[in-house]
Amino acid sequence: MANTDVKIWIWITGGRLFKAISNPATKTIVVYDEKDNVLLKRSGLSIPQMKKIEIIFSLYGARRMDSNKQPFTYL
């Protein structure tokens, strides 16, 4: 069964595409580059920490993907 709480974020910085997946069930946030290389992985986060990171994503221009989209099918 798929976790519906997973959020996918995308943004462009310096001409490069970045993607992030936040999963509250596993308390992790993973950031990928345009070639799906893992740039950053944080686990063991609390829910307030995850929400704060998601707010920072949106402040830097990240867009949240709709919950009915499959991961990375928008590329």
C-alpha cells in the first residue's frame, strides 16, 4: 500500500533541477539532482522539523507536486 503522505517538491536553482521527497512515515527527507543522484538525506526528523524544511523549500521557489502524480513522471 502506498503512503499518501509523501510529498514531492521540485525547483530550479542555478540552471539545475532539484527534487525532494519528504516522507513523514519514515521521518526522512531526500534531495536529488536532475540525474537522480542523492545529494542530501536526513532521517529521524520530527514532524515540526519536516514542516519547517518544507516551508524553506517553498520560500526558495519549490513547487509541490499533486498527490495523484507518480514520482518524477512530470519530467
